[in-house]
Amino acid sequence: MKNLLKSRLLKMDRYFYSVFYEKFAYANWILNKNKNKYLWMTEIYTDNMVLQCNKILRIRGYAYPGDHIVISFAGEEKETFACSDGRWCVVFPPLAANSTGQTLSVCNGSHRLVYKNVLIGEIWLLTGASIMLMKLANAESYQEELKY
């Protein structure tokens, strides 16, 4: 019962933060849209970023409503239009991990965002000081982990 409760709380927590971040990013865009922000993406998109491999990849951003957006990445080009609230999203199929930096380019005709050295790989999010302090020697799979 305790693990089920923790699991549900964790799911609620993730949902809250994802919704909060999306609303915050949109509010930030609204506040800044008159400051030459014709095409904008959240701060999670940067040069030298790593995107999750083997999962559907959603690239999102903001532009003026109705803008035609063209995104090119990993040899593919996708197109979409910004909705009435300025949001846009394109979906790329799952991509395999790589070690060669690629360029993610987003363009709305008059403005272009370019992110360089973008890799596809595993993303690990580590939280909780007590878990991170555990030594490998204390893990049940200690011997097996040393092989890698």
C-alpha cells in the first residue's frame, strides 16, 4: 500500500511539474512576445543537448499564430503551423543513439533557431540524495555491474 501511494504521488508530482512548466513557458512567451520573439523555444533546447533515444521525439515551441514552421533534424524535415495560441509541435519517429553531433534547425520563414552538436542518447534523471549516496558495492548486482 505504501509503495502504491508513493507511486501515485510521484505520478501526480510529475504531472504537476510538467503542466506548471508548460504554463510558465507560455506565460513567459506572452510577456516577451513584443520583444522581437517571433520564434521561441524553451530553455531546455540548447547547443550540446542530448535528446532521448528510442522514444518518440516531440519538438515544441512558440511563434506567432498561423506561422509556418519548418524543423529539420537527423536528415528529416517536418512542417507545421502555429496554433491560435502560438504553440506548435512536431513529432519525429524514435531515433537510435549516436555519437555524432547533429544540427536542429527551426525556421518560420523570417527567423531561424539553430542548435548545434545535438546528440541522441540515454537521458537519466537522478534525484534524492540518499539514493545517490549508495555505494556500488552495496548494490545486489555489484559483480554484474563491474563487468560493464
